[in-house]
Amino acid sequence: MQDLRRLQLEALQLLKQLIATPSFSGQEQETADLIEGFLAKHGIKTQRIYNNVLAHNRYFEPGKPTLLLNSHHDTVKPVNGWQSDPFTPLEKEGKLIGLGSNDAGAPLTALLTTFVHFYEQDNLPYNIFMAATGEEENSGEHGIRSVLPHIGRVDLAIVGEPTGMEMAIAEKGLIVLRCRAHGKAGHAARDVGENAILKAMKDIEWFGSYRFPEISPTLGPIKMTVTMIHAGELHNVVPDRCDFTVDVRTTDRYSNEEILQTIREHIQSEIVKASLSLKPSSIDADHLLVRLAREMGIQTVGSPTLSDQTYIEAPSVKMGPGQSPRSHTANEFVYVQELENGIETYVRLLEKFFSAV
């Protein structure tokens, strides 16, 4: 118990240091230094890959299965509306306020201290890798994707994101579509031309009303949202082109390729570009880790938001202290009690898991 309390205090101190150190995506050098220093203080050797920090447990044994603990230390830029300096950690009424405190500073520091807790233990049934990664917020190529080849095979992963310590056993994927409706230019005062906006509107209406028939039991329905539109340059010219963007949140009931094919069959607009690499993630609902979580009273859910979990080709869960709706908001915060409870829950869950394997 004393060791756990020490870890909780260290996590809080590290989180304050991370808040005070700007770490926008691709600019995380200084927070990576902080994380390396934190692990070095515990005698843990690290590997630096771009701004990612990688470490494994002391008694690493080739041939054992690998558990990956991962969270990110980059942040978005502060939005308008902050009532205090986003880079000055402020404790107030049980809250720790600051940019990145919730997403994903609290999950990251909780996982780092959990890793420290297990680092010296021998005879673990799994090797443990800790990956504190950058460029999550912009899905950058120098983030987790640059780290995974150095880890090798991953058999199980816990991705730290603010979920209220609920265990997300599935996560939606993402397709981003760049669409273009074609028309014919003409003078707006005359009955000539073909208005590309009106053509686009028919497809936009379809995106808003169509429902894929198969619904995931954990992730629910596929959700398609038109998020951007652009057409026309002059008020008196019928536009011959209308570009619009569609955000498609995918589930495990269809492959991204199947979803794209269905869309092609129903719309008239040209699909100029489609990203298919961000696939849904999941773990068997009867996996030992999931069963033990339920026994501890941890609720299992599906997550509509995307994370680096999408790049991990292994059974994985997403869970961490904090709450997703606080992410990317002014006056972002995490309760100190949430951080402390998160560490305790991670440690208890993994102790049960390692004992049961």
C-alpha cells in the first residue's frame, strides 16, 4: 500500500511537469525528455525513437508473450475560453487543471507508474513494454507506427485514454471521404448550367439518412457525418463543382472496403480521396483480461472515438482515468482522485491477470 501511495504521488508530480511543458503533435521533445528522466530515476533504461519513449521490464525473456502499455504525451493546441494559463498546472477543488491533464496526461502517468510497479518483478508470465508515444492527435507517421516494429509481436495491449476507467473492448474505425459533385457553369440570371450544389445536396441527404443494416453489439451503428462543404466563387455564377467531406465512423460488422463499396453504389458524386487505414479495434468479450475486469466491477463499453489503438494488430482494450468529453476543451481537467484510482485499478487488474494466466 505504501508503494502504491508513492506511485500515486509521483504520477501527480509528473503530470504537473507534463502540463507545464508544451507538447503539440510533432513537438514533443521536452515531454519525451521528462518521461525518460522519470524512468531513469527508477533505474529503467529507455529507447528513444523520434519523440517516443520505449522501455521493457527488467526480466524480459524472449519467447514470452508481450503486453504493451501505451499512451500519448502530445496535445492539441489550447482552444479559446481558458480562464487560466493552459500550461500552468492548477489544483482547485480536487481538480488538476491544465492542457493535456485529461487527454492523455492522466492515463499516461498512471500507466507509467503501473509499469514502474511491475518493472522489477521476476517470473511474470508476460513481458511488458511501455510506449509513451507522440503524434497521436494528428495520426503522425512518427508516432506509434514508428515504434511498433521495434517491439515485435504484441499479444495484448492496454491503451491509455480517458474512459472513466471503463474498459472499451471495441473502438470504431474511421474513413474520411473527399467527395466532389460535378455540374456545369452558367450565368445565375439565366436558366442555364447545372448547379453542382444541388447535385451534392442529394448525396449529402443520402449520407444523413442511410442506415447500414448490420449493427455492432458493442459499437452500435455506422455513423456518417458531412462535416465540410465548399462551392462557388462568385454570386452570379452557377457553380460547376461542389466539394464536401464526410466523416464515417466504422464498426466491426463491415470492413472499411465494404463500406466504401456501398457508398459508391449509392451516390453520384465522385469520391476523390478515401482513407481506409484506420480500422476498428476489438478484443474477444470472453478474453481473460475482460472477464477479470468485469469481476472487479469494471464496466465494458464500446468507444466511438479513435485512438492509437487502431494501429495495434493485437487484442487490445482502451481504458484510463479522466473523461473523454473533457478532451480538447477549455479548462481541461482531471480529478486527482481519478488519477489515484486509475493507478490502483491498473495495478489490481494486472496483478489478477498475471496470477490467472
